[in-house]
Amino acid sequence: MLKSARIRELRLELSILAVLVVIYGLFFSLAPNVFFRFDIYYSFMSTIPFFGIMALAITLVVTLGQMDLSFPSVLAFSAWIFGKVFEISGNIWLALLTCLAVGVLAGALNAFLVVQVRIPSLVATIGTMFFFRGLVNISAQGKGISLVEAKGTFFYELCVGRIGGVIPAQFLWFAGLAIAFWFLLNRHCFGSHILFVGDNAESARMMGINVKRVKTIAFMQMGLFAAFAGILSTLEVTYFWPSQGQGYLLTTLAAVFIGGTSVYGGMGTIIGTFIGALIIGSLEAGIIAIGLTGFWIQVIYGLIIMVSVSIYAVLLRKRGEA
Amino acid sequence: MADAQAESAGEGWQNGQLLSMRDIHKSFGEVNVLKGVDFHVGSNEIVGLVGDNGAGKSTLIKLITGVHRPDSGEIYYKGDSITIHSVKRSRALGIETVYQERALADQQTLWRNMFAGRELTHALGFLKVREQKDRTDKMLREHIGFTSKAITTDSMVMSLSGGEKQGVAIGRALYFDADLIILDEPTMGLSLSETRKVLDFVQGIKRRGKSAIFISHNIYYVYPVADRFVILDRGQVAGEFLKKDISQDDLVERMVLLARTGKLD
């Protein structure tokens, strides 16, 4: 049977869903006292969105056939800007604007290096990763910034408040953005261009798609959402700390790859990334809950990643053509 | 100066020349690909652009379609200068191309490939998916004549055979009703019956009153369908012949001579 693109995508999404079901099946059966209560889900909903939102944004970059390793550093630097501007001006909306602007500009720097200077994105963003982390180090001088004054403001409630007293607002942002990103990638002209450029940049150019502009926008939106994630994670604890963002690099990328998006570009699944983030985000707590020591965490992460991407490699190889 | 240019351009159009290229030079880095080429296409004319590998044929057409810009020289289309030019503009002007590389994206569906770079959208840029799919379906059934039930608008390009991919690329060019259709090695990798189909397409272009540039190594395919032959060799026009002035065998012989000695006679 000729491969329909929809069926291929569906297979990937069903696979990752199956992985989620299996994992939670294990959690439910081995640690029912934890997983049948709301508390742990409350914890997941509070923490997953910080890297989950970045995972959604970076899915676009990976679908484009590019990579961005700088986002945790951009998160930190824009979070510092957020904290500093708020501290100085007392105006949280101003802090929001400058923070997002810095994120976008950081993305623009990545875009400049990749698109104009033509450095491969993997290499360029290693450079900017160190650069922005360095800027944070210099700016913060190892000190944190308290944002306690922000607590209780409308903006605070909007970002990380508890909706209905129960649901962390950041999770609603995460879910809402997942829907928005799905529509962007699958039903919007820009998404079509991303798919095309990631698939075959030369073909895209010959068809009149502005390849440089597509790449530039993709990197800039990554910076934007890294900044937004920075705001959320800062407000959640009403505190900025200089090593913010560290530790998100691999979890974010893992979420994308176990979700099924192809590192070669030309194909991306937002649903896969969303579920991937849920899996990666709940794994650590779940492993402890079922009684394994923390030492098991890394090997299980590794196993899940290897198994998932192997399934995808097999599924995708069945095209019958190189 | 501008007036004289405009006048001569107008003259070109008045002379029935759809496309007129004058003294075109193009280099890529140190490689001098086109060294002073004059090339034109008339109304309702099929021009066979022939020559060996590396002659510069593909580069020449990429200048027409706006993928590249000439280093010097001028290009006129329907009397207007298109020397500085973009792919978008060339399509808006009614120039469609079937590139040698086909310009398809393998992992994407037919309905995305059809409208690549000219997506049908609503106000905010959201795709008119239903409409794109319907039009793609129409194109598949009517223009290309895919009867196989296995090929649908949702099929990925990579699951098509070489001939079917070519059919999609050609169908795409024809669908948008261009006045000038450029086909760069459209029969490459095709079976005999698929090649026959391509040549029928080209003859169909002539019947509809449009023009085409047909690039091929293979004189035996080009000869029956073209009105005029332009031979490009190492970046320059080596010779031009009207079909009525030269037989197929004669043309083949001259091309062989050219390859061997660098001269046409």
C-alpha cells in the first residue's frame, strides 16, 4: 500500500502514546498510592511546562533540519533581564516586554550566525549557549533576584496562578501552546514552508520559498519561548537564580526525539513532542515512586530513548526507498 | 538611454518574442558558466535547448526563472525587463518550470507539493487545506491522468515512481496555466510510455498556443516536438536551426561533431 503521510504520522503518534500508556500502566500498578492521587499530577503540571513549552518551540527548529542548544542559556539570561527590570522599575509588564524582546534578539543572533554567516546551527548554538550563560554569570555575579513583590499580581496569576485553586496556569499555557503549535505546523503556510525547507531546501528555494526568512523566524521564535519559559519558571518560585535553565537541555531534546520528530528534518510531530514531554517530565518522580533508587533514573531514560527512536527508525524505514 | 532600452524591448515584444536574453554572462565563483549568450523564445514556439553536460543549459533557465541573477546582460519577458527577478515574480508572470531536480519534497504530500511557495491561504495565513486537496486531486485525475487508486493527494512523493514524480512536476507546471513552460530533462529516468506522455504534454503546450523550452540530451526526443533548436556548448551558443531547415540525422551528426571537435561543421 502506498504510504499516506497521514498514516505515517499517525503511526508515530500512536507509538509514543503506547509508550506513555505502558509507562503509566507500570506506575499505576507498582505505585498506586502515588499515582491514584492528585498530588503528583499537580507537581507534574507545575514543572513540565517549563521545558515542555521549549520542546514545542524547538520542534519547529528540528523539523527545519536545524538545531539549537542555546535555549537554556537564553532562558536564564532573559529571566535575569525579567528579574532586573522588575526590580528596578517595579513594572512587571515592562519586565515582560524587555524579557521577551531579549529572547527574540538572542534568537536573531542565532539566526544571523546560521543564515548569514552560514555556520552549521549545531556549532553556532554551542557558541551562543556559552555566550549567553556567560552573560548571565557576569550580570548576576552569582546573586539571585527576588520577585516576591510580583506575587498576587494579575500577571503572576496569569502565568503561574492556580486556576480554580487547582490547575497550575503554566500547564494551561503549555496545553494551549501545544494546540497553537499544531495548527501552525500543520495548517499554516509558515508550517508548510518549514516542512519544505527541512525536507529539501533547494527545492524550497526553486519554488520561491524564502528559505532565509523561514530559518530566521524559526530561531527567533525559539528565543521568544525560551524567554517565556524563563518567566514562568522564575515566577513559579518568585525567584531568579543564575543557574536557571541548566538541566533543561537534554530533557527538552529528549522529549522531542522520543516524540518522533525526525532529526533529519522535513517531518515534525507536535503531538509527539507534547506526549514526549509528559513522559520525560513524569519519569523521574515515577521511578522513585515505584521504589527504584535514583540511580536507576538515567538508565531508564536511556532505555526509553533508545527504544522509542528505534521504533521510529524501523517505522520510517519501511518506505521501501532510501 | 532608458528610452532606447524600452524601445528595443518593446521592439522585441513587437517582433513576437516572448522571451529575449541578450549577452548573458554568469559565473559561480571561478567557474565561468555562461559567456555571452543570446537566447530568445517566440510566441507559440517550442525551443529545443540542447548541448552536452556542463554546457550551461540549466543555469540559463535558472536565470529566466529568477533562481539566479545574471552577472551581466539583459532579460526581457513580454517586453518587460526581468533581469532582476525572483521566483515568485516569474511565476506571477506566467513562467513555470519543471526542474531537472524536480523541486519536490519527498516526505511531503502531493497536496503540499502542488502549492509549494504559493499556498492558498485564509486571511492570517492559514492554509485552505480542503481547496488545495481538491485542486490537487483534480490535477492528478485530469491533467496527469493518474488512474491508480493508490495515488491520492495524501500520498507522499517518496512513494511514487520516477515517472509518477515527473508527472507531478509537469502537472504542477501545466496546471498553473503558464505562457512559458520550461522543461529541464523531463524524460530522464522515465520508461518509454512515460516518455511518450511527456512528449505529448509538450505537443499539447504548442496546441494551446503557449511556448516551451525543452532541454534534453536526447535529440531523438527533442526533434519531433520542437520548432527550433539552440545548441549550447561550453557556455556559448554554438548554433541555431529551425526544424524545417535541418533533418534529425543532420542535427545528430552536427552534435556529435561538436562534441568531438568543438565545431559544428
